[in-house]
Amino acid sequence: QQQVKQSPQSLIVQKGGISIINCAYENTAFDYFPWYQQFPGKGPALLIAIRPDVSEKKEGRFTISFNKSAKQFSLHIMDSQPGDSATYFCAATMNSGYSTLTFGKGTMLLVSP
Amino acid sequence: NAGVTQTPKFRVLKTGQSMTLLCAQDMNHEYMYWYRQDPGMGLRLIHYSVGEGTTAKGEVPDGYNVSRLKKQNFLLGLESAAPSQTSVYFCASRLGQGMSYEQYFGPGTRLTVT
């Protein structure tokens, strides 16, 4: 059972445009929602994260929007740049026991020059 | 501070062969994880450890074994490799319970089983 569903699988955006990646989760006990960025040949790295007590978090050009009632969260990349071309993973976890991250399947973003 | 390192970077095995992947971290993290990444499947947790001498199964543990004899090292073993284990393997570490959830990933090991 996939607990975090991510869409789209791939995305092509023109330079300067807005990239939007969506995730939906099923487990209402999840209370931490990070996004990881992975460049080709590298390991994933934390990009930005949000907790469900806020509806939005912004760091530079990257924003997470969170809708608790819909059990959805999304990553918005404003003014997308070719250097943002990477694979993005959403994830979720809960603050109980030895919590592990459940990852979405990833979105391959290509920002065309 | 090297962070999380993995050896080897690449490996080709024949079906039935065994091998051990080594993960090392120098951040004094309590928790360590092994994931596999396959196209269109995202990152799937194989095994994890919440401290020296302790390990637990993740989502896809079959065919793998792990050991955490030292806090800084987490070993992933394949006793009898199968073509289905062709994948990119990532190790990650995290500070510990009650601390930041952030996981720090290594650069990965690309394994091909023929």
C-alpha cells in the first residue's frame, strides 16, 4: 500500500516558469513532510520541510503548500532555473517510535533554457 | 567532515555471488538507513538501525542482511545476489529520536547483478 502518492512522474517547465509537484498521503498520523532534491549521480538532499500546523512554508524560490483536510501538500518552485533540473521526492513521517520516512515515487523536473 | 560515505561506488556481481556494501558516517548520528532506488519506484527502505547493535526490517528486506557493530558504520550484505537486486543503493543517517528528522544521504552504490 503506497502511503504517499506523488504526481506528475515527470515535468518540463520553461526557464522562469513555476514548477508544481503534488503529493497526497493517507496516514493522518504523519506530522512531518519533507521534500528531497536529487541531482543525477548524487544522493537525495533535504530541500524544505513542513509540519501540519502551518499551511505554507517558503524558503527562497521554494514553497510548500499544505492542505491538512485534503491530506495533500505540494512543492512550488518559482522562477524555475535550469539548475533546478533534478528529481524531487516528497516524503512523510510521524513522531512516534523510531519513525521512518515514507517516500513518494519521485518527479523528474527538467527546466528548459 | 565527510558526512555519509559509501563503498564501493560501482559493482558488478554474477547471480549467486555475495557482497557487502559499507556505509560510514562521521556525524555521530544514532540512526542509519539503507534504501534502494529503482526507476519509477522512488526510495524504498531495506533495513534500518536505531543504534549500535540494533537493526530492523524496512519495506523490502528480503535477500538482504545488515549489521551495525560500530555506531559510525552500517553494513548491507547480499548473501546470494539475484538480478532483481540490480539497483542503486543509498545509505542515510539521522541524528536520533527527538532530534531533527532530516536524513543525510550518501552518494550511492550502483550494483548490477548479471
